[in-house]
Amino acid sequence: MNTHRFKTLAVACIAFVSVFFCMSYVVCGMSSDEPRVTSHDQLALVTRSRTPLADDASRFRVVQNKVGWDSKQTAIIICDMWDQHWCQGATSRTGELAPLMNEVVSKARDKGVLIIHAPSGTVKTYENHPARKRAQEAPRAANLPEGIDKWCRWIDEKEETIGYPIDHSDGGCDDQPPCKQGPPWPWKSQIDTIQIRNEDAISDSGVEIWNLLEQRGVKNVILMGVHTNMCVLGRPFGLRHMAKFGKNVVLMRDLTDTMYNSRMRPFVSHFTGTDLVVEHVEQYVCPTVTSTVFTTRPAFRFREDKRPRVVFLSAENEYGAAGTLPEFAHELQIKYGLYCEILQGSTENRGQELHELAGLEALTHADLTVVFMRRRALPPEQMKYFRDYMAAGKPLVALRTACHAFDTRGSAPEGFAEWPKFDPEVLGGNYHNHYGAGPKCTVTMAGGAEGHPILAGVKLPFTTDGSLYRVSPLAESTTQLLIGTIPDKDPEPVAWTHHYGKSRVFFTSLGHADDFQNESFRQLLINATFWAIDKSIPKPN
């Protein structure tokens, strides 16, 4: 065979083989039932938990941690996302959650995360499905925990003693009139919106699910679904058992719901009820995360959740804001019907995480931002969220060290963003140090501030243990509200308002930990919160 004919034949053979394998891939490899893992990598999560304060175990602070999970060692369990619930409101909210849940599950599956569908009481619907057989066929684990086949009412005596923060003893239906409870129960399957693929698993058995997790070497579990105060916590495969038996488990807090009737204790909105249960989980059971880890978008919110959103930026190491802000936020939630989220940075004065504040995408939909930070720089992409928020003309409440929140005095890591002119530009201030600690500061009304809504109900004078900030003279565009005095020194403004573009701005140099125990100071902050969002102050619940 001459050289030319040999080359021609070789090219033809290669072409035939290539076409054959391409066609084989199209026919066999692209089936919707085949695994389609696009990446096997670390999942970057920001977990949120609440830990007791060192000096008072009855009070809690928010703790945010960055963790990396191997996707191959991670599973998502979807709890009781039924096609229908006995409560119409619950059915409606499940339908609202399901599309985003399906998106999250799809993205997680592509990364190699094991997806376990757990529609309790309906698994017979799937008895011939490969995903059902996968769960049934997992070999018995050598470390099968005792009790994994039963409900877990409480994780320990401490949680049982504390009890739930809401009263769901009536079943938790928030509809009017209340829906009729079963039996018979209406659910037949998982809601169709959430796709079940052949490489997934289907089970409502704690034993089967544990066996499957051990077979796959799964160390990390993300639980999503409904309802947090019932099945998500208590099922044999729920949060309590996963935490109790040693899994790294988190609740995806924006892809869940509660059974809570707002006409029951503590008489808050249904959505605030869910937030309170999430706080309970973070305090006593396990951390939480949001769907942002997979979508890169801000956390999900129900359409009917109309509460104004307040985001707290907390990162300082001198005045205990990590402990005082959660309590103030809780008051705004319970008494005034606001949604509050705390983004907690480092409370140290040095260290790798000093200039880091995860979760700032929450500012995208915030109605108010409260800043209590001290001398921090931020990665440019994080600072952009805050800059964009202010540029959009949204309101700000700033406390104490916020006047030097973004001025590190030259200690920022290379490439990190600061805002050294934040005080004069945004707050209208002129911070140039403070007087020494020691003398009590007396707070009185500034001349001409009579009748200002921020001072309504604020009993004056009052005293504070916090050192007096030296801030005079303020910008002429400010409106002074309160004046602080200490012996033998000139008086200084301690509270004022300002406008930055279209943004309403309130600043106070008060904010010492003891100030938050002062009724006058708390009333001042409550008033400032509603003034900033341009709403009248409602009567407290």
C-alpha cells in the first residue's frame, strides 16, 4: 500500500471512530438520568451560630465562620417538601420555596453533592425508582447509632429546659379560618418542582439514610425543607440526630419554614416566628447557612414577608457590640416587627480575619443599615456592597466607633478598601479622639432640638459611662440632638442627624455596653431606626 493511500485510510478510520464515540455519548451519556458532575471541589460556606457570652451564659452573640467542605463528603437532605399539606398556607409557602430549592439542589448535584429526598410517609410512591433502591441497598453501617430510627424531641436537657421560642401547640396553621388537620393526611409525594434524578437517594428512614451517609463517606450534611420547629429538627434524619451523632450539619435557613400561628405566643408575624426558631437552632443545635453558597445571590425571602429589613454590621473590640446588638435586634423583631440580620466580624484587634465581614450581599435588599465597626478595611468586593448601598440613597444608623469604622490609620492589608472620609462625608462628623475614661458624661438636649421625633419619649438628662468623643465642630449640614458634658471640659455633640445625598443618617457617639441597659438610650435608637426608614414609630407589641 503506498503512503498516500495509507494516510487516507488512517484519516478515514479516525474520523469513523470519532463519530462513533460522539454518537455513543449523545445516546448514552446525555441521558437526564446520568450523573453530570461538573466539578469536585470545596464548598465555601459561611456558617452562622450563636454562642453564650463569656460573662453571661444566658446572653448570646452571633458567630460567623468560613468553612470549606469537600463536595464528595457532603449530602443535602430535603425534608418533607410534600405535594400538599393539611395547612393551605404551608402548602403555598412550600410551593414558593421549591423552585429555588430545585436550583440549589441542581447546582449542588453538579458539584458532586449527594442529594437525599426525604418526603416522609410517601416513599412507597417511589418503590421502583433507582434512587429509592439506592437508599434501601446501602449496607448496614458498623457505627449505626442507637435511636437513629426514632424521633428526637430535644438534643439535650438544656434545650428541653429552654423549650421552643414559639407556641405551636395548636399545630401552627396561620390561616384564617384555621385549616382542618388530618387524618387522613393529604400528602402523596414530594412536590414535583424538585427534580429527583436516578443518582439521588429517596428515604424517610433514619437507619437507611445513616447507612447511605456512611457508605459514601459523608461527613457534612445540609438540611433544608419543612418545618423547622417540627420535622426538620426532630425526624430520625433531622438536625438533632445529625448533630448528636457527629455529622457536621447545618440548616439552610432561607430554604425552610415553620408551623407557627401568629395569634399564638409570642404574637409576632409568621416570618418572625421562623426567625426565632432559626435563632433557637443556632443557639442549641447547629449552625445555619443560606442558599447564597450555591446561587451567589442574596438569601431567599417569601413574597408575603413585608417586614422592613435591618442589617447590622458589627466589628469592634472595645464596647461589646457583639453582645449588645443581638439583644437590641431581638427587641426590634419582637416588639416592632422588623426583620434583623447581624453580620458579625472579628472582635479581636488583630488577626487574619480582622478585615473581613462576610454576608454583605444582604445590603442589596436592606431597608436600613446599622454600623458599629472600628478601624476595619474590607476586600473591595465587600466594600462595594456598602458603597453601593449608600450611593442608592438608603438610610444609615451609626454608633460610636462607626465614625472611624473604615479608617485603619495605615494598617490595612494591601489591596483592601477603606473609606477614611466616611465620618465627614457621610456622618457630617469631625472625630479627633476622645477624653479619657472615668468621669460620667451627662447627656442633655441640644438647643433647638425640641419636638424632634428621634427624641420622643427619651427621658433627659441621663448619664453614660462611655468616654466623651471630641467631635466639634460638626458640619453645618448636621442637626444636633443631644449634648454631652463632663467636668471642666467643653460640651460635645453626642447625637445628630445628617444627609448623605438622599440618605437619612443618624449618628451617636454613645454605645458603651452599659448604655444599652439604659431605657432612654434604647428609646433613642428605636426612634432613630424608624426616623431613618421614614416611618412613624408603632406601639410596641
